[in-house]
Amino acid sequence: MNTVQAPIPDTTPLTGINADEALWYKDAVIYQVNVKSFLDSNDDGIGDFKGLTLKLEYIRDLGVNTIWLMPFYPSPLKDDGYDIADYQNVHPQFGTLDDFRTMLREAHRLGLKVVTELIINHTSDQHPWFQAARNAPAGSPQRDFYVWSDTDQKYLDTRIIFTDTETSNWTWDPVAKAYYWHRFFSHQPDLNFDNPQVIKAVLKIMNFWLDMGVDGFRLDAIPYLVEREGTNNENLRETHAVIKKLRAAIDASYKNRFLLAEANQWPEDVREYFGDGDECNMAYHFPLMPRIYMAIAQEDRYPIIEIIQQTPDIPESCQWAIFLRNHDELTLEMVTSKERDYMYTTYASDLQARINLGIRRRLAPLMENNLDRIKLMNSLLLSMPGSPILYYGDEIGMGDNFFIGDRNGVRTPMQWSPDRNAGFSRADPQRLYLPPIMDAVYGYLSTNVEAQSRDPSSLLSWTKRLLAVRKTTQAFGRGTRRFLRPGNRKILAYLREFGEDTILCVANLSRSAQPVELNLAAYKGRVPVEMLGRTAFPPIGELPYLLTISAYGFYWFRLATDAAIPSWHEQIVSVDERPVLVLFDGWMSLFRERVVPWRIGIAEKTRAQFETDTLPRH
Ligand code: GLC
Ligand code: CA
């Protein structure tokens, strides 16, 4: 299908990177945005595409190169748009299809790629397909768009995902007089991927957005497409077969697009979503995320090393997507129950902060607003293997409000300025889709883009700097990864290597200063250059390389073959410790006996200084 299509849109090369275009997602740094939360252009209290378009330069200037947009399609919005009622349109609250096109064109002009959501596991129960299905005769192709049963006792080995709201994956429909299957909310019936008509409809939706120029899709809730009795209905072979079809259709007609799998599964199961390089180009590393939090809470690198070691290799063309926070709860599905208890007591002692199997908080509050910890977390996010995803607002350390229900507490308006409604909207405050954060620590009066843009030491300025540094090498996105094993387990150290570049990352996971001795014998003679300050450190020698790192500190070093050894390194006594002559009678003293060594190094001084500095005799 799709032999006739719009010309492949001009996708501007990524800024600052010599991207091999087909693999551009390996160099991607993704910024996750909710259109409704970013900027309200027409003062109705809801963010929209015109508003987002106005803020694209902000996103570009941050130093990311890709935007992931949460759902913006017509929807009853009972699951924030993950309940779609029309796949090929824009919810009027957010604007029109033309507004979307303008935003996309502008993003591409600025060198930003745009990734959208392809939510195909389920629709809203308001989707015309579901309305037709429930009214169509049992067994008809229309009815078969969804998964029906006469009993709710089928597929009993399937877990419930939204444990706080749902008690069954089946809901009775009085119109169809049958139960329908849903892995999420009961208003989100699952599509039936055993029906070829469903696959055809999905391909049509994909082509619609790809023709418009969208650069990739996040495949929402992808492990659950197909059901089979006697299984847990996750990651089935039949589901993978569907994904292979979607991928083949993209490859047949489009260039430089990608599929990102949202598969909240163990590493060996997620691995399958890459196939032989013929399924998804990218997949989230769900198990790594909570373990970064575990490691920093326990002051021990073990959780991170262990999970990375359990992670199988992936095909050459594939890439992990890594993240610290997103619009959902910090999911604890991929940890053991002991680890979950630990995470809950450490990070969600307030029971209100917990939802389903996770924690509904943002990064800054999880780090108790400790700037060093926030920076350390970001340094890990930006240096571990994969393409990092930043959640909007986390770059300024926005807070959350878990009293406003579901996961809305982490979806509040972006805080642009200390003006009314955080500069997000000029609507009456009570009209806003959600109240902005207003407390004294994280509220928009103290935490906002305007203030942080003016402050060179703000989190925002620092984040920009770190992103700019990350861009100077492709080793972070594409390089190999090797852990070092220094005796001090509070230190996480790893090497990222790509082509000529060798980057050494060293992170202190603990709340106190730590020493570490690193075995870098293989790099003897190289000069570690700290990448943020471009400071050369003493060259690597025979002995273990000794570093001291402040509490929650981290270093990224380029192990340079071409950098000069710091000039002070070989000097036994530094310049300001050399003996100095004090000449009591000016120059004449040189011809007398009373010449006394003193503190300041005259060797370095010009004649003029020498004369001024010389103490006259009284
Ligand atoms: C994904 C989304 C989540 C949504 C769910 C159901 O997990 O991230 O927000 O509720 O799918 O569509
Ligand atoms: Ca609006």
C-alpha cells in the first residue's frame, strides 16, 4: 500500500552532529512535551500548538534535538489523550491540523525532529470503531475490531496494570451484550490484532502522520497487542509479528523514521522488540530507571551495574531510550518486591505519593531539591548508553502536586515566569486545565525559566551546558560501555568509547566526599581533560589513578592523546612557594650582604614590578 505519497519532507540535519541520517536517533536527545502544558496562546487555560510553536526556540536552545509529543488527538481525555477517539485529527482544544503542520514545519526548520504517539493497543470507547463494533452483530468484521467474550473468566493469567482503578481486564458492555477486553482503563477497549482489518487501519494512520513529516512514533503499550489463552498475554510471538509488519511498511516507503517501543518489561523481553533490527529502532530501558534511584539512595553502584549486565546486546542499528522521569508514575514494576519496598520508603514515605505500582513525583522533589543530586542524576542520564529523554520542567527543577489525582501532579503548567499562571496562560487562574505549582520551594514565583535564564549558576543554565558538552562527541550516543571496578563501591565509573574518543565518567553516589583509585593502565600516557571546564588533569601513569570527588559529584573526562600535560604537574615546588629576595636598599642591595630570602617569586616578575615590590630600607 501507499505507493502514492507526499514527497519525503526535508529533515534538516541535526545541529552540531555529523549524523549518519538513517541512524540519527542514536544521537538524539529527546524532550518530552505535553502540548496542553506548555503554552496557552488563546487564553482558554489550555496549552496549544500555536503556543508550542512559539516555544520551539526555547527547546532548541536547551540543546535537545528531538521533541516527543504526548497525544493531542480528539479524545474524551479520560486518560489524558491516551484514549483516542479519532486518530487523524487534532483535539480542538489544542488547535487544528494546520496548527500541527505549522509547528512541525517550524520544528524542522530549527533542526528539531518530532516524534508522536502511536497508541494502537486500545482506543477510547468513544471511537467510532467501538461504537460500530458494539452495535454490529457478533462475529461480524466490525464487531471483531475489538476483543469480546461471553465470560470474564478468559485469559486469567493476565495481570492488571492500573491496580488502583481496575479489578478486571474485562468489562461488560450492555449494548453488545458481551465482555470486552482492556489492559488499561475500562474506557479503553483493546483492538483485536487478529483481525487483518485492524492492521490495515493502523497502517493507514501511520502513513497519514508519516506523510505529514513526523519523524517517529512512540509505540504506546506495545507488548499487549495479541491475546492467547494460557499465556500472560505479554510479548507474544504474534505481537512481534504485527510490529514487524508496521516496521516493514515504514521501511518500504519512508526514510529516517523510527519506532520507539514502550515495553515496560525485563531487559531480555524488551530485547525482543528490536527483533533482528526489523522491529523497533529504539526501546525504553525501564528496569534501569528505578535502579539509578536505588543506587543513589543506597550509595552503592551495584543496582546499576547489575541491571546493565543483565541487559543483552542489541542489534547495531538499535538504541536504548533512557529516562529518569516522565508523565507517568515512576514505575516499580521492573524491580523485586524488596526493592519496591525500599523505593517506597525512601522516595514515597507519604502514601499519597504512591499510585498503582509506582511513585507520582518529579525529579527535583524525589531528590529533595538537592541541586547536587539532581545534577548527578542528569549526568548519569546523559552519559549512560542510549538516547536520553528529558521530561519538560525537569530542566528547571519543577515540583509536583500529588493531591490533584491520577498522574496529574506531574503534568502541571510549564513555569515560564513569575507572572500570573506562571506565564503559561493569561486566562483566569480558575480556568487552567490544572493549577500550576505554587508552593514556596518549587512554585513558579521561585522556580521559573525567566529567572533561571538570567542566572548563570541555575539548573537551567547548567543543563544547557551539560547538553552542549554532550554534543561534542558521539561517544555518549553510540559508544561502547565498560564499567571499571574500583574498590570503593560508592563510585560508579565507566568508559564510553567511539572511534577516537574515549570518555571516562566517574560519579560519586554518596552524600560525602569520596576518594577512588581507578585502574586505567590501558590508557597510560593519556591526559584526562575534564569536559565541563576543559581542565587537564595529570597524565595517567603506572599507578592506579587517584581522584577525589565531592558529595554527589561527577566527572566526564576525555582521555586525550593530544592534550598538554598541565604545566604545574612536573614542578616540585609551585611558583608561589619559591624563595624570594627582599632588597632593602633597592638594586644597590645586590651589592651588599643583607639579602634575605622572602616569600614572593621574583623570578616571574618584570623589572617594573620588581622595582615597585622592592622594599626600601628605612
Ligand atoms: C502508557 C502511557 C500512559 C497511559 C497508558 C494507557 O503507559 O504512558 O500514560 O495511561 O499507556 O494508554
Ligand atoms: Ca489554548
